[in-house]
Amino acid sequence: MRAIRLLNLRRLVRQPLRAVIAVVAVTAGVSLAVSVLVVMSSINSAVVTFSRAVAGPTPLRVVGAAVRGGLEESVVAKVEATPGVTGAVPMVQTVAMAEDARGAQLPVVAFGVDCRVEKLFGALGCDPAALAASASSPTTAAPLISASLARRLGSDAHLRTDLGRVPLSGAPAPDALDRLNDGRVVVFPLPIAQLEFVRPGRIDVIYVTTAPGAHLEDVQRRLERAVGPHNGVLRATDAPAQAGVVTQIFIPLLGMVSLFSLGVGAVLVYNTVALSLEERRRQLAIVGALGGSPRRLLLGTLVEAGVLGLIGGLLGTVAGALVARPITAGLNDFTQKGLGLRVPVHVSPSAVVIGAALGVLVSVVASIVPARRALRMDVAAELSNRELRSESAPALRWRRAAIALVVLVAGLVLGMVAARGGGLEKWQAVAGPLAFLVATLASVIAAGALAPALVRLVARLLPRAAAPTRLGLSNLIREPGRTGVMAVAVSSAVGISFVLSSFSQSVRTAIESSLDRADNDWVWVSTLEPNNTVNIDSRVSPDLVARVRAVPGVASVEGGSGLITGHTAGQLIGIEGRERLYGDVDVIDGTADTTRFQAGEVLIGPSLARATGARAGDRVTIDTPTGRTTVPVMGVWQDGDYGGRNVTMTLRLLERLYGPQPSFAALARPAPGLTVDQLARRITAAGLDPFLQVRTPQQLSDDAADDIAQQLASFWAIQRSLLLVAFVAVLSTLLLVGAQRRRELALLAAVGMQPGEMARMVVSEAGTVAAAGVALGVAAGAAMSIGLISATIILIGYEDPLTFDVFSIPAAAAIAVAVVILASGIPAWRTSRLEVVEALQYE
């Protein structure tokens, strides 16, 4: 340990610049991986905090087969009769839209309770007689809202329910409700909530109190037997099932990108350690000559790397929390619409530990190869200066490039095979994402190996360039390792930008193509946005539907509804009810026959088909409030709603299984001789509702594409982080290499090279690397786009056409080049300020 402290740890103090560069490299790599952990921790923390606040002292809750009205009221008696249970508190618990006078909407959590809620929050002065009176006169019953919500909404505020708009002005506003969900809470008497949110004889959840000393696991098992397998019994800290929609769709994609960033960070650490050890060759040779064993020297190097990795990992956790902020903000649209919750950034202790461990692991693993290589030197030759660095360029790494390209092609081919037929087999679900990850990493390695070749090509194209430029190109050619590292960092940022832009374009093209195939003779009318509103109970009211039907030119009005079943994240199934098939069906297996659909057969999504093994002609099991049932499968179609775990049936069958379901929207069909655009203008002009949204099929398509683009904001945050990684890579590499070439630079200055010319030499190196990184990034982005299209067929369930957004390349290239040139500023300045005499004396 004394030798390690003298040879390694002391060096960190005596040469802080190199230590800082290594720490920053680890920080950049770890931050993106930690950001994914922080996002998951933030979602879980927000959901658990809300669940605990609502549950009060109750340790258990019973949830139904469906998120919306999934429990029959008769279940309450079964819960109360279960041994070990001392009380049952039934509730309606949903999400609704609050409207203020300024025309803004806010998702809030709406509750329906009776006097049994005092078991959760203590004596509240609840009067059962007053509740019964409010149930008999629902039009005069006012809900409770929090004081902060009342101030936020102002006067003339309303809550939109499934039956219409409930005025909130003058509603009682106790301060106690401010403690729940940041005050975004509205409370109704239970019978009123059942009426307003269309749950006749149904509730959403039952909170359960247990006897003192009762074993919680035993009570939970007895409750599971009492309520039946179609219902669920959860702990107070268990997240609602609908929270799994976010984690099932976004977290796998974010996780793959974070693994990619860890790989880039490892490459940066490898480069930093290799260059640092290169500077210490003579020192290591002296230690070896004095009896230092290779094992001891290797251990010291790894300990040094581990210390730097630990510091970088902890800083990476802080940086990851900052990166997680825009990612979490992008996911808040889902959490607010699905749960009524905003998700603040929450860094758990486990994220700190994992970040530190990742930093140490990445640093140590990346240091092993350069450390072993440096320790294989000939000590005698090094001490006699016979192993100084060669000034000739090493052979290009064609073998590495060829292997990487072969692996890249193999990964893309495997991804296409895995996506064939919709990826319905279970092995395809594993092979598809793995193939995409392998292909992505192979494209990174190929970019690093091919970068020096591009630089050599540039040198041949510029034979008469200025001396600083030619010298800069020569430096890049004779040091392909560092050239590749910088190019990888630049190409990663450019490649991800190209992938995101191209994917957004592919989604838009797919939506427009689906629109072209569908029955487009209708106008979409709703009070909700078109996407991600399945859990919001502010749907079109019967009165609004009647007024739409009365607009001149409306021939007929159709509806459609849906809900989510399942009480754990892995069991979630989206159930959608339609009055007809609209022609937007891409069948993978089976058929989509209108007659059979109307007769009660269903279409299922690819992920559900993969999980259950169900195909056309089989039956699939779904949970309903009255028990488990099976429905006949007519076909499997390429529908990615709910991550491909969906069942589409007639609206009539949906209501037979789950009770009355208000429609998401009213589809108004125009009378003969009237176009959809003309009808849309008539409905808008009728002024049916201040928050009414009227969309033609084309407008609905544009809205859906824009919504997808907004959801990609999380990934754009990661892309911007990769630009920071590129900045760090160029800055650290040029600084380290500048320190390594001090004697060489001093000789150039001694023979007459001006300080400005030396600075331009460094900047020309950075500019050339940026150009090579942009070219390789576009190529790698094209390959990753091909792999992503295959992977999304499995991960999400939609099949999008392959589209390249070439118009996004100039902007991405300009930003990347600007970042790289900016990163070269400090190394260029240091090079121009070099002390010639001191550097020539340096050993």
C-alpha cells in the first residue's frame, strides 16, 4: 500500500489536470446510466408517496380487474368478513380534468368516499345522513377541493366528469387536502362519484385495516382467496398497475441508450489511462529496475483508476440527476394523465451506490488492457531511450474495422429476422433488442477504427494545405487510437441525433399511411387530447354527444371507449371497444373480418400474443369485474397501443363485460354532399363546449405525430448529454496529448513555428476529427435506424417504415463541429503558450 500511495495516489495530487480529465471522462459515461436509474426512482418515489398518503394507516388495498370501476360493491362485504380485517374503506379513485376561467386544464385526482374514510384520516365530522341527502340531490352536492387548488383555479372553475362540468366555485376548500398530491385533489361523496364517473354499483379500490398483531402476509393470502384471482391485493407501498405503462415502454429504450453511453465512457477512460501510462513509461521502467514486480505495478494502476472512477461515479450521480430532469419532465405527460401525479426528480441512496460502483467498474475494466500493455515494456531498452515513440504512423486497424462491420451487419440481419412476422415468438423478444444493442456497439467500434482512414483521405485531398493543417493531419494519422476515440464521441452525438430525427419522421409516415388505409369519413370530437388519456374520466358526456348529433350536417355519431385491466405491471392489458373496424388494420396472423368482429371475436396486439401464445382461432383470458373470462381471437394485428398488450372488441362487448363506458370521443359522420372539413367547421362554429377539440382525420394524424415527437424529448436530452461527452472527449484527449508531445512541440517552436500557427494546428486537428465524426455518425445513425425499426416492432408493437431524415444532418453537423472547435480552445491556447526551453529540458 505504501508503494501504491507513493507511485499512484501521490501522482493524482501532483498532476491534478490528468486526474480531473479522467474523472470527467468517467462522469460523462456514468451520468446517462445513472439518469435512467434516477428516472425510475423518481417515478417509484412519487407513486409510493402518493399511495402512502392516500392509504393512511391501512397496510393493504384491494384493486379490481380493471383500473376503471373494476370492483363490484359486493366485494366490500367479502373483505370485511375476512379474518384479520378490522375495516374496509371503499373508494372511487380516478383522474379528471379541472378547468379554470383562463381556458387551461389541469389533471387532478378525484376521489369518491363515504364516512368510512375516517378510518384513514381520523374524525372528520362526516355525517352519513348528509351523504345520503347529497346522493338523492346530486345537482346540489358540492365537492371538496384543496385550498391551494382553489387558489390556482380561481373563480368560475369547473371539474369535468363523464357526465359534464361540475362547478367548483365556492366549493369547501380545507387546508388539510393540500398535503395530498400537492393539493391537486377533488373529493366527492361516494354515490356522487359513482354517478359522475359512470360506475353504477362499482368502485375502484378498497383500503383495508388489519387487526393489531395480525400477520400481514397471512391476511393478504386470505384476502386473495376471498376476492378471487381476477382481483388483486396490494401492499400500501405497491405502485398502481398503470404506472407500469411508462416503465414498460420507455425504460427499456432509455436503458439501451445508457449502456451505449457507458461504452463511450469506458473508451474515454481507456484512452486517458493509456496516454497517462505512456507518459510514465520511463518512471515505470525505473520502478521495475529497482525491483517492482509487474503485479504490484498493475495493482497500483488499477487502484489509481478505481479512485478516479469512484470520484467520477459520485459526480456522475450528480450529473445524472441533472440529466434526469428533462427526461422526467418529458414523462410527466404520461404520469399526469395516467395517475394525476407530477414526478419530481428523486435521487435514491441506491442510485448513488450504483453510480459509484459503475464508475469504479468502468474505470478498472477500461484500465486493465493499457496497464498490462505498458508493463510488458523492455526495461533496459526504455532506460536507454531505445523504445521512444515512433514518429511513423502505425498500420490502420483494418482488421478491427472489418470485424466490427461484420458484427454490425450480423446484428442488423438478426434484428430483421427477430422482427419478422411481428416478432410473435418469445425468442424473438430476446433476440431483437439484443441484436440492436450489438449492432449499435459494433457501429461505435467501426467508427473508431475507420476514423483514421478518413483523416488519411482528407490529407491526400489537401496536399497543399497550410503547414499547421498538414502537421495536424499528420498527428492524427500517426496516432489512430486517440483519433478514433474523439471521432467516436462526436459520431455518437451526431448518430443519435440522426436516429431520433429519422425515427420521428418514420412515425409520422406510418401514421399518415395508416390514415390513408382507414375509413376517413368522420370528424373526431372530444374534450380530451387524442393520446394517453385512457385513465382520464373527463370523457364526452351524453349531453355533449346529443348536441353534436344535432349540428346540421351530422348524419350519425359513433363512440368508442377503453380501459386497462390487470393489477400488476406485468399483467396490464388495454381493452378497447369500437363500434366498427375502421380499416386501419395490419394483420399479422388471422384475419380482420367485420362480420366476425361484430359477432364477438377480437383482435389482439403482438406483445399479448407473444406472452400468451394465442393465435387466430385460440381464446385469450381477460379479467373482468365479475371474474375471468375468455374471448375468441380472430387475428393478431400490428397495434402498439399499451405496448402491444391490447384486445380490441366491439363497444357492445366491452360494456357487457365491464359495464357502461363513456366514450373517449364522438365520431361524427357527415351527411351526403358534405366534406369532413366542412363538418368540422360547422361543429366548431356551434360553440358546444369551451374546451371542445374538433379534428379531421388529417389533423388527428398530425396531432398524434406531434405527440410522439414530444415524447422523444427524453431521448433528445440524452443526445445533448452526448454532445457534452464529445466536448469532454476532445478536450481531455487534446490536453493529454499536448502534455505528452511537449518536447515535440518545443522543437517545432524552436525551428520557427509561431504560437498562432501552433494553436491553429491543434484546432485543425479538432476540426478534422469533427468532420470525420459527422460523416461516421451519419453512417452509424443510418445503421442504428435500421436496427431501431426492427427493435420497436418488438419493444413497442408498431411497425414503422424505414425513413432517413437527411434534412436534419446539416444542423446536427454544425452543432457538433461547433462543440468540438470550442473544446479545442483550451488545448490550443496551452500549446501556443508553451515554454520552449523548459519543454526541451523535460524528460
